Amino acid sequence: MGHALGTLEELPLAYRAALARNSLAPLWPMMRNVLPHGAPQPVSRQNLWRFETLRPLLLEAGDLTPVEKAERRVLVLTDPGRGEGAMQATSVIYVGMQLLKPGETAPAHRHTPSAARIIVEGEGAYTVVDGEKCPMHRGDLVLTPGGAWHDHGHSGTEPVIWLDALDLPLFVYLEGSYAEEAPLQAPRNRPDASEAEYLSAGLVPSRRPDRAPVSRYPMLRYPWSRTEAALRSLGALAAPGEAVELDYVNPETGESCLPTLGFTAMLLRPGEKATPPLRSSSAVFHVISGTGTSTVNGERFAWGPADTFSAPVFSTLTHEADGTEPAFLIRIHDRPLQERLGYFEERVRP
């Protein structure tokens, strides 16, 4: 047990005023706030955002604000622990729902934060990333890494909605967040890399001596159809109670697909309860299909398709699919950032 620390009130007013005049502050009254014993004390609070509630508000935004005025028409999923208007779902993860109506385009820009899109609803939209045109189908993960030009277009007939995930809060904290704008890009006339160079897991283009260097982000779209098929195959072989999860990785290096954010596809088999370990990383879970229940730090969330819920660091979690059908989710997390900082940890549940 540590000894009690002195409080600010124990210091004379004149001394405190002298410190303030000189832009100084005593550490010891604040030390337990910034260095609590044993485990962090997160400000973030778990929350569930129901798509059935969010969707009509997003569609109404489409009527209220033309995309030309909004540039990106997004509703931010705000952390209730930080209060109204918080531009983050957890400490590092920003999440928003974006709408594009038929015939609309969102102009090209690039920014220091990295982003990824999980397609929620609709067909006919696409993202162009540094000239590569990526179709957007339900469940697909589409990357727009930091510094990459990207714009959106929609040639379909119904609204398209997708989930944005960015490491924006990190860059805001570093005072390194900014963007640049440009006209729409002219996409290359060829399929994206997920349909050509990286069509099959374990296979990459032959490394000839005269081959151009591989891009830092060689694969920008991860089709959900292949992800779900891989999860189902893995789930048929996994032992009862074993986690059925697949990480999205760079096919050339095996590292996380973005440098600070990780994405993990999850299968919850009916009749099983998943009890992951306590993790130092925070997470946002997005439901692709199926229904189920998750308990986060004692709070029960009943979720269905396109719902999204969050979990702060070291959350106690349980997940369970309802009925007889499996559920599929994507977990967005900041484990890659923590591993680069050298402190990611998992703890056995008590």
C-alpha cells in the first residue's frame, strides 16, 4: 500500500499563486490521477449505438445538408464518458457513420490520420484510393491510410452507409492532424488488388529482381465474402470455446493492415459464450450479421445487424450469439499502436 500523498489544499495560497504565475504545478497532488495503482482508470465508457436509431437520423442529415456543404456527411459515435460532442468512441478510436446518396461524390482529400471503412448498407458506391478504385459491398473493409488521396462516388440507386474508423484522436493529441484537398481522381482501369495480386491467401506476386518496390499498403480492400467463408471454415474446425477470429493483415508483411489500428473478424458460434481476456487495448465492435448479447463491465448489450458497441481498456467482456445461427462481427482496436509502444498486455480473467 502506498502512503497518502499531500493535497493541493495543504499548500499555502501564496505558494500556489507563485507556482501559477510561473506556469508551474506540483506533481504529488495529481500523481494518482495520472499514475493510478495497478491498472488504468479510463474516462471512456462502454456504449451501444443501435443502427435502427442511428439510420433515420443519418438519412435525415442527407436531406438537411447537401454533400457539397458537408464534404463528408457523417454522424460521430461519441463516447458518453467524455460527454456531448466527443470526437472519439474510445481514447484512440474515432468512429462515425457516413452517408452517400445516389449520384453524389465526396471530393478527394488526404490527411495525416489513417482511416478504414466497413460497409454497412447499400450497393453501387466506391472509394478511389491513390487511383485504385475499390468497390464497396456490405461487410468489406476498405483502407484509406494516412497520406493517401481518397474520394467517394455512388453510381447505384439506393443510399449507401458505411462505418468510418480513424486514429484521429491520436493525431489531435499529437497536434499533427491536418488535411489537404484535391479534385476527384481518375481511377485506373483495372480491378483492385484484392481481385488481382492478392486474390488468395498465402499467395503474393512473384518477387522478381526488376519488380518495383511493394507499396506500404499493397491491398486496400478486404472483401467480406472471403472473410466470412474463412471464418466459417475455421469455426468448423475450432475446439468448443476456442475463439474464432481472423486478423486483417498486410499480405506482404503479415503486420496489421494499418500502423495504429487493428481489425479482427469474429465468428460467434451459437450455444457458446466467448470470454476474452482482459486487454490493455480499447475496442469498438461492429456487427456484420446475426444477433446476440455482450456484457461489457457488467452492462448488458443486446445487439443485431449493423449495431456498434465499445469497450474501454481492460474491460470484462462476454459475447454470445442468439438462437441457432452464428454471428459475425469486426473488432476495431488499438493493439498495433500499443505493441509499437511496447506495452500491450493481456490479463487472465479473475
